[in-house]
Amino acid sequence: MDLWGVYLFHLITSALLEVILAGRDCLVAGDSCSSDETCSPRLRTLRQCVAGNGSMKLGPGARSQCANAVSALLSSPLHGCQCKRGMKKEKNCLSIYWSLHQSIIHGLKLVENYPYETVQKDYDYVRLASITADSDVGMTTVNRCLDAAKACNVDDLCQKLRTEYVSACIKPTAKSGLCNRPKCNKALRRFFDRVPADYTHELLFCPCTDTACAERRRQTIVPSCSYESGEKPNCITQMRICNADYVCRSRLAQFQYDCEPSEMSANGCKQGNYGACLLAYTGLIGSTITPNYVDNSTSSVAPWCSCSASGSRKEECDTFLGYFTDNICLQNALMTFGSESEQQPSVSQPSSPSPSSSSKENRSTTAFPQETLETMRNILDTIIPTQALGNELLVGQSTLPSNSLPSSASPSSQMLQAAFSLLLLLLHLLNNGH
């Protein structure tokens, strides 16, 4: 097969993945459930259950009603749905996700992960010095923090959003003369959610060997507005505020999952991925528990809060703060960022392959590598083992009877079937040597 065939193959597989992810979108799943006469009342029941006083609202047998609602919705499109970090209507999407995913619902324990989609790919942190105006290929980087700032200024999106958040964070309000912290935090979230990690990570995690460099790095998020305040609040209070906000709660769940330490792991991370941990860390910036470097003499990080006067919740508070101050996974991720020996896969924003990149990745002009075909067969075996399971991709697996919630040929399922047909046709042509 020629290079055009290779490019077509990538386009079709990319489109297939987009359709699959669209089918898992919590906003789409919520709309589907709300329009279904069986699913909708169960979703309303569940929301009453998780509101905190479901027993009062539902009356006698409340726990049984909550359990039945959960069991039924686990076979609906809501089960397994996810959101995209920084997406439009992110808070609405997350509210749908958390309606079903709670740690405890009247004694019902559910597995809690975090609601964001992850995209795995081989990822090498960019040597940004090579794209600054006065740098040559192979030139030794003297100050990577300075190089990162130069590279950001060259990139239109990075420069625009960085200028926006710096302006928002240093501008005093007319009434108080202080900065507008909510506006500053919103601009920071926009920057770290929309600018590629190639740039944001180099700005925030660049290695420093002197205090001037470390202070420049510490000032990246304009801490006088976004981070510091008068007296440090209690971390328990900050956690409570965070958990009451769907976005902050989700970012914290992602951070605690991707940066979970493990003594059994070779690199100290249970998930084994430094890049994912750092991306989850940046997701907290602009929230109630924004972390930052605590000084310009170390690489220690922590949110602006304290565990003093925590009373009976001192252990809980210390555990939370320890995720930043005594976390071997996070510490290793910060220390090894950008090192030549770091060859792990990381997490990044999804991107579509271009014809040029496809050509570089596929040197053969006659056929697909056998491993590529095998990988695609494995994907197909996972998502479409039989034609009868086409609809189940949207509603998730369940041990409930198939008539627990009625299903219909939704636009999403029709798109899936069309994508599957195209991919199967392409694989048929490959297998027959066309």
C-alpha cells in the first residue's frame, strides 16, 4: 500500500477514536439519559441520594431506592462517561459524572477514579532552546527557564494566554487596590488547560541550579495573587471548599490518582508515569489548593495551607499535605523532568496525525507493518467482538438483564457502526493485499 493508503488508514482510525470518545462524553450521555423515560427518573433519584440527605427526600426505603438507581444506571450511557479538561461546559459535564461516581452513597461503595479522558502517547519533552530566535541546533542550554520563556513568546497561543494571565494577576482592582484573585485563577486555568504541555511544563518545571533561576520559576504563576495570602488557612478548610466545586474536586482526584506514590514501583509512582503526574499537578493551578514552590532554594512544592489546629482531623490533613511535601512520585517527577534518560510515555492533549508525520512514521510504501495490523485487530477485538455488542459500547457492561434500560439506535451508535464498517473494510483490503 502506498503512502496515501497509510495516511487514509490513520485518518480512519483517528476518526474512529473520536467517535468512541464522543460516545463516552458525559454531556452526551446525560442528554441521552434525560430523554429516556426509564433512565431519567433514576438519574433524578440518584441526584437526590448524593445531595446529602437522600433519606429525607426519598422517605422510607431510601437506601434501597438509591441502590436500585445506582444498579440501573451502571448499565446506562452514564457508566464510563468522561469529560475533557478545559472543555466548554466542563462544570456541567463533571456534575453529571459525579452524580454517579461517589465514594460512598448511603454505604454503597463505588470505585472512584477521576473523570478526565487520558491520551497516551510516546512523548519527549521538547528542547525549547532550539526554537528560540538566537539558538542553534545542538547549542548547550545555559538557562532552560529563560529558554522556556523565549519559546513561549515565539508561540502565538502561549504568548497570548501567558500575557493574559500575567495581566489579570498583577492588575489591582479599583476598589481594594489588591489583585482580582478569581480573575487571575481563571486566566491561569485557561493557560495551563489550553497551551501544550511542551511549553507549560518547561516554564513551570525547568531545572535550576541557582536562586535567581529558582525565583523566576517560583514567580511563574504570579504567586503574590494566585498563591499567597495573609495567614495560611487550614488545609481541611481548603479541601472542603475544593470538594464542593466539581472542577477542583475532579482535578484533585486526578492528581491523587496519577501522583499516587508506591514503594513497589521502580520509579516511585503507582501508575508509573511521571508525565501524567506533572500534568495532573498543573491541573490544580488556579484552584483553591493551588500548589507552588515554597521557596527559591529548593524544589519543594505545597499548597498555601497548614495543618496546625486541625484537631481530630490532623491525620487526614497531614495525609493531604503529604501528597505534595512527602510524595516520592511527585518528587521524582519534578527532579527527572526533561532528563535525557526519561523515556516514559506521558499524557498530552490529543492531536491528529499529519501526512508528513505519517510518512516519517511509516517508511514502507508497500504494506503496513505486521505489528500495526495486530494492534488494530486487538483494538477491534476489544470494542467490537460481535456485532451484537455494538450498542453495549455506549451503555457499558452489566450483569443486569438487557431490558433493564431500553436502548435505541442513537446518532452516536449509528456513527460508531459507520466508523466500524469503514475500518473493517480497510482491514479486509489489507489482508487481501490490496
